[in-house]
Amino acid sequence: MKKQIALTLLLLLFLNVVSAQEKKWEVDLKEQLYQVGWIEQTNTGAIIASGAKGLLAMDNITGEIVWHNQELKGVDRNSFLNIDGLPLFYVEYVPIAGKTRGIIVNSSNGDILFDTKGEGYRIKNFNILADQGIILFELLKNKERILMSFSLKTWEEQWITSVGEVGGMLTKLFSGSFIDQGPYFNKKGDLLVGVEEKIYAIDIASGNINWEYEAKKDIKALVYSEGNSSLYVGVKKSNKLVVLDPNTGSDITPGKLKLRGTLIDIRPDNDNNLILVETEGFNIIDPATNEFKWKKSFKIDFLDEVIPYENNFIAIGKDEDDSTISLVDNNGDKIWTSKVKGYAYYTSVIPKGVMYISTERSNILDFEKGKDVWDKDVKFKSIPAVTYDTKEDKVILFENKKAYKFDLKTGLVTLFAEDVELEKVKRKTPLVAEYIEGAGYLINADQHMSLLEPSGQVKYTKYYEPPSNLNGLKGLAQLGLNIAGVDLDIQGSLDNISALSSISNGAYVTSLDQNGARTETSNIASMYIVQGNNMATVFEITKSRYYNSKTVKDHKFIVTKVKADDKPTIHKIYMINKKTGNPDAEISLLDKTPNYLIDEVDNVVFINENNHLITSYKF
């Protein structure tokens, strides 16, 4: 009895903490679903709940049950897939009698738009091809690879076409797309895709395969040139570049396009020529003749990448111990070559020269002679966290207790903070950075937040113990870095390399650097019908929810485990103010491993506790 009273008092204590936040609604789904296994949120905001008695959708504003399908029992959460920008999602379930079935559902009303039924198909990936008005789904059936065209106008399956069977290990297909190259479209409108050693040209209206090409080994590069209507095919370990007529699949290769090494890449330059990069050098293909422009390819050791710059080219060779960067003119002649110690995992062209970051050093090579611009190297032992200070007009780099300000225009770099101690942050902790207007630079990881002021002072640094279960949260960073199959002792967030590239190209506000100064909303797909003299909207889905849901202007949500000597461990969701480091709101969770969703668009948290009670709290 005493234990019951103590437990009741403890429960009331927790409920009082929760009630400090605005409870928008609470729905007990025990009668409808008996047990709620999981909840997810769709693109439209609706909350999908799966249980022992079916699948249902709840209005995220009111908690009202919008639809309930009692047949869809025990849906697999791991199969849940939102279709970008549309009120559609895909899930898999096992009926009482029969095999696993996959379905595409309209989240607005629960209509099943596609059902694999007894066919055994399982959707693994998709591409939205808005210009063609379709979603191209990738399906598997045992070892068979299948493409499905799904109309954005009618929301119905148009055709299903097999593109061969999986050879060897099947597991690699479960991690992403099986389309290795493309999709492209030729002048006839055929869909062109490369899958392992084959190329398929598929009639977009019927799904019929108009032609296919099979190479001896996997196709490593496939480039469609609309200007000269040619399809360039690079085959693994082949010493010949194949050119096909994209409309017929006929081989139209001229006799002089032989390779000396292994193909790395084919890409257009600034004059609509094609840069052919192979291990033994690179050359320029004239699309008018499909022949090399230079008599000899330009060669450097371990050639990995070529970047067009004005009328010249920057060639980069990458090795574990040493890298090479060369500036090459448009005749294929060397202007200069510089050796770089370490593996140059990041290179970018900026106004002052070629900036590089390697596993050993980083600097800028000037365009005139390829000499170091900085008097002293900046050494990064892990991938630096990066953001852009819009007020000072400088790139901010943070790594290994040091922070730098980098001027892209002048090439000057200044160390403005060193020996920065951040709570429970090690060299290999994958950090990301965000510019906070009027405050400084947020240095953060999944469970860590620190604010570094522009003066170099640390305003706050905090680490939050992770909860027992991280379901419902997405990590910001990726652990580990294995570049191009090279085993390197370097860690960090891979997103920082993309952020550096974006900043170098003038895109100062990225997914990792959003200060709320602007938002982007674009129409992904829409459908309208004529009613009299007016156009009525059937649906119009934009990217606003997707874009904004990945960042919050002033706060970061963190779920943490709170321990105390004289009290039991509890879990809390904090909404932490980025400028102060203090929680502006919190909710205590009753379950040790609750299922919860954080809707950062509306600052709402949805909690599934005790496997039947769904509660919405407004922060």
C-alpha cells in the first residue's frame, strides 16, 4: 500500500511538471488500437499511429481521429517512408493470411493508392520526376529489380517494368537506390537509367523497354549530352569510352576515344565540352566531333578530381600520404603543380586561389604560382565545424579547441579562440556549427550545445545525458569518415564538407547554417480542376514544412536523462534557447523509453506513453 501511495505521488509530481506546458489535447487509443506500437508524422502534419487493431491518422491540431483502417494491424515502423512533398506515405504489413504487403496511403483520408497484394513487391526508394508528372519507385521482388511509374495527376500506378535480377549480395540494395546512373531523358522522352552493367531506355508512357545495352562490367559513369545527342558510357576497368545514340542504343563511338587507365568521371566544363577524368590523366572531349581536343592527356599521380575554373582546369590527385594540385590551361599544358602533405579531402576554388583541407594541413594556393597564401598552415585533425557570420562576412571554422575566421575575398585567416574547453567534447566528436545572429556561433552535436561569442569567449557549454532510447530524433552528424575507400584517421560530420562547398560557392545559408533570416517555399506538386470559370485546388504541397522542420530559429530540442541521488531517473525533453543555453520549456516523460515526435514547425511534441495514451504539448 505504501509503495502504491509513493508511486502515485511520484506520478502526480511528473504530471505537474508536464502540465506546466500547454496541453493541446490528449487521446487514449486503447479502445481503437489496444496497444500503440509507434507514431510518425506525415508531410501534412497528421500523426499516424500503429497498433494491434489497425492503423489510424490523427489531426495534429485537434487530436481528432481522421481515419482508421482496422485491417492494417502491426505495421512495420522500419518500412514507414514519407513521399517528399506529398500527402503520401508507404508502409509494409503482414496480413493474417498471406505474405508481406506494401501499400501507398493518402495520409489525408486513408485511401490506399497502391497495394502490392500477393505480388511480393517491396518499395525501397523513389525519385519524384515533376517535369514528367510521375514518381519513379524502385521495388524489389525476391532478387528481381522493378521500376514503377506512379502518376502525380491521378495518383495511380501507370506501369511496372523489370530491370533484371540482383547478382551476388542482396544486402546492398536495402541501403539505397539500385539505379547507379541517371535517370536521364532523351529527345524522344525515353527514361534512361544505368543499373550495374546495363543501360535501359524505357518508354515513359507505357514502361516498355525500347532498347538496352549490356557492358562486360559495371558501368562507372553515364553522361547524357543533350547538345550533341550522345550518351557517354564509362565501363569499370575498360580502356575504351563508349558513345551511344541515346534514341536507339546504337554504338557511335569514334575510334580515338581510348583510355589509358580506369575511368573516374565525365563532366561538362564551362564551355559545354566534356571533361573525361581517368586514373592516368584527363582530357577534353569536343561534343561536335566526339574526339579528344588535346593530343596528350594531362597526367598527375592518383588523379581523383578535375574542377573547371574560368578557361583553366584544377586537377587534384589524392593519396593517403600525399596529394597533388595542378593548374592546367585550356590546351592541356601545366601552369603549376604543388604537392600537398596528406589526403586532400576538401578542395574549393575561391577568389584568392585554391583552398584545400588535408589530413595533415590546410592552406590556399594562389593562382599565379601555386604558392601558399597563408604564412602558416591551419592544421585540422578532424573535419572542422563550419558556419558563416553574415555580419562580419567571414567563414567560421572550429576544430580541436581552436576557432578561426576566414575571409573568402582576401584569403586571410585569423585565430580568434584557442584552448576552448567544451564539455565532454573530444577531437573525434562530430560537431556542427550555426551562426546565431547577435550572439555568436552555436557549436553542437546530438547531446551537446556550446555558444562561442565572436570575441572568442565561451558563453556556455553543456552536455546532456542521452535517453535510453533515441527513437524520434535524427542525429545532426555522422560518425567516422572513410573517403573513397581510403582508410584515414579522421572523424567529424560529413555535412561540414557540403557546407564548406556551399559557402565557397556563395550559398551562405545552408541546412546546417539557418539563422531564420529567410525561408524557402517551393511548389513540389499540385493538382487543379476547373469548376465553372474557376480553378479549384485539389492539392498543393510545398516544401515549407520539410524545410522548416529541420531547424528552429531560436531553440534546439534535446531529450535527456536526468539523474538525482535521492530520486529515480527521469527523462525530459528540453527546448533550449540557443542564445542563453537555458531551457525555455521542458516536459517530463513518464515512460523510460517513450515513443515521441517533435514537430519543430509548430513547436509541439507528441508523446505515446504506456502504449496507448497520445498527448500533444505546446512548447
